[in-house]
Amino acid sequence: VSLEQSSSSYPFPDGFLFGTASSSYQFEGAILADGKGLSNWDTFTHGAGHISDGSNGDIAVDHYHLYMEDIALMENLGVNSFRFSISWARILPQGRFGDVNMAGVHHYSKVIDALLATGIQPFVALTHYDVPQELEERYGAWLSTKILKDFGYYADICFKYFGNRVKHWVTFNEPNVMAIRGYRSGIYPPSRCSGSFGNCTKGNSVKEPLVAAHNMILSHAAAVNIYRNVYQKEQGGSIGIIMNSIWYEPYSNTAEDKLAAERAQSFFLNWFLDPILHGEYPKEMRHVLGSLLPSFSKEDLKKMRQGLDFIGINQYTSFYSKDCIYSKCKSGAPGVSPAEGLALRTPIRNGEYIGEPTSVDWIYVYPQGMENTVTFIKDRYNNTPMFICENGLGIVENPSSSTIDFRNDVKRVEYMSTYLESLANAIRKGADVRGYFSWSLLDNFEWLDGYTVRFGLHHVDFATLKRTPRLSADWYKEFILNHTKHACSI
Ligand code: PNW
């Protein structure tokens, strides 16, 4: 008798990675430990007024020192992978203008060894929003083509020291969010924007996000080329990029609103994936932006042909998209951002939300958005292997209410189970999805929201840094057990 269950109860293929995700700035703390240089986020959070609770990531959840404890939590969860990012400024405090900080190299080496000793695969991003401040000051980081050389140099060092043990590499986490928030609305460093787009002293909200994104795409290609030419054959790993994804439903059944939803997707997701996988920007962007869009040289295109091995997807939320080109509606000027300027993005239609609103203003619970996003990417990019690199629910807990049981995160369990079911449907219909990472292992520094929005499967008491599993941790553990085939002989 085979104890193997029917494929419908195990939609997740063999070797599927179940993990949790993190990032260097949000988790590590240890701002100046062991020779680390300052990053753009260190500088930004220490500037006045950016973070809602006035906090910063100087200590964060001190994962830099407590990583063994955190790996023990992962072991208990039963995950087989951990997604984290390397802090560029720990490895190269001054970019390529200074020495390699071997203490930083040694730190990540220890983390990787400890993970592997516990049977947990490291899934590693080279950047998760943070760059050495030195590069920002020397030449404006992503606004300059000089960053290509720096990024390649940094990637090379990481492949060289860690690539014998890291089999999944990510060049960028959410470059689309970096470009929009850093250079259009200016709400993230380097705080650049112009006109009515935001409150900045420098920048150009129409042109700069396009230039920054262009340099990120070329930097991705530079790192992929180094990996392919020097390391991949020997090390046998894979390399990809992680995009933030928002699913857009058309506001109505009209052809105009359907086009608006497609445009919104092109201006957010396909913006990066089309050049990397198809060698050109999406046609909607070319039509609307014309000569504002930077172009790729022959030489660039040759490098870009190396593409990627997998697409990482961060999927949390969905919106409606309403046309603003053919119909009258209020929108901003042309440029990039999910929908602004071309389409109106709204969570409400005829008085009803697309999905249940949550305590986080941008998350609406719309599980169908997961299947739709994965299927969209499968169809557009020839079923390139995909990983869900983030999915999870933030919860704002009222600190003054002592009656709240912080462990009782039923909403998060509901959110995760419905999104995972939707993901399972996409896989059953043929999508090549190879992993799922819950955001996040722990409560952590949630960017502009500081420590007020909590995404952890484990609660963190920020005064003592004590970690406590929530209901969702127990639930995820059970889920992984029930959806993984275990060798079993009778
Ligand atoms: C991600 N959206 O950002 C980041 O990768 C994480 O560092 C972050 O902590 C997590 O999500 C939770 O916020 C997002 O517009 C940026 O839908 C933008 C969106 C979603 C997530």
C-alpha cells in the first residue's frame, strides 16, 4: 500500500522550498559591528521625520547576533529554506573604493554554515533596498551607470565566498519599488522627487525612476553575466530577481478598463521582466513614454540575453484599475508607478472593497490575486521557474490594550491559508512554482512604519528582543508537514 497521497493533496512538487523571508536592514541591527559601513537606509532613518515612530534599524531584531536562536526557531517550524539579504555595506563599506571587510564576509559565512547544518537552504539576495552610502555620495548610486561596475564587483565577491554553498541567488529585491519610492514619490532614500509627486528638494519624478530602473536592469545583467561566465558551471546554483507584484482587476468590463489593468501591470512588473526576458520595455511603456524611456545599446542587449533562471514574486495585495487615458478621471502626469498617470488605482468599486481591508492600509485580502499573478507570469514568460519570495499579513497591534493576545493572529492564518490555496490552484494548472516564503519569520523594522506594523510568525518584544511563536507559526509548521511528501516504508 502506498502511503503517498493523491497529487491533489500534494500540489507542491518534490523539493518545493517552504521558508520564511527577511532582509538585512530590517533584521540585523548591529549598525557598526565588525567594520560595517553606513548604508543609504542608515543615513535616511537618522535624518529627521521619515519613520512614523521615529525609530531606525540600528538594533532592529539583532539578528546579526541572535542568528543561532533564529535558526533554532526555523528548525522548529520545519522550513527547508531561509531567505535573507546580504548587507552590501558590511562586505564593502565603501563599495569598490575601499577594501573587502573580511569580518562581514566571515559573518555571512557562519550564518550559511549554520543554516546548512540544520538542513535549511540559504536563498540569498544581494540587495534589499540598501546600498553603501558611499556610492550614493560619490555618484548618486542608481542614477549613474557607474553603479554597474560596483554591483558587479560586489556580486563577484559574494559568489566567490559564498557560492559554493548558496544555490539560489537574487540580484534585487523589488527594484520596481526601489525606483518608484526612491525617485518618484521620494518616500524612500535617496528621497528624490519633483513637483506634485512628493515633498523633495531634488529630483525629477518623471525621468529619474526610469533612469534608476534602467541601471538596475543593467546591474542585474552584469551580475548574471559574472555568475554565468565564472561561477555557475562549477557551483551549480541559479540566479534570479524578485519583483513586487500587485494584481490589477479591471474596474469595469469595458475595453478601456481592461487596457488600464494591463497598462498598470506593464508599468510595474513587466517594466523589469520584459527587458530581462524579452529584450525590450513593454509596449505600453514605449507608447506612453516615448523618448523618455532610456534605450538599450547593442552591447547592453548582448549582456541582457543571459536573462535569469527564476522569477521571484512578492505578492500581498490587489487593486482595481480604471482607465484615465480615454475616459476622464483624476490622475497624475505620465511616468511610472503602478497605475498613476495612466489609470486610477482604487481598492473600492460600487462601495465594495476588492477584498477585506486589514490594519495595513495597502493590504486587501484577495487570495485570487495570487493565482492570477502566477498564471500571468507563467503565460507571459514561458513558464520560467517561479518562487513566491514574500507573502504575509502585517498587523498593527494596539500597544495600550493589554487584553490583546499577541499570539492569537487568526487573521494571519486565514490570510496565509487562503493565499496558499490559491497558489496551489495555479500549480495544479501547470505553473512551475518551486517555493514559498512567508514574510516574515519575526516582527521586524517595517521601513516607514518602523516597529508599528508586525509581520512575524513570531512576536518580538522590542524591549527585550524575546521571540515568541504565534498561532501562525504553529499553523505554518502543520501546513508544511501536511504538504510535504515524507519517505515512508511499511
Ligand atoms: C515588501 N505594495 O515591500 C518588502 O520586500 C519587505 O521588505 C517589506 O517588509 C514587506 O513587503 C512588507 O511591507 C512591499 O505596493 C512594497 O503592494 C510594496 C508593496 C508591497 C510590499
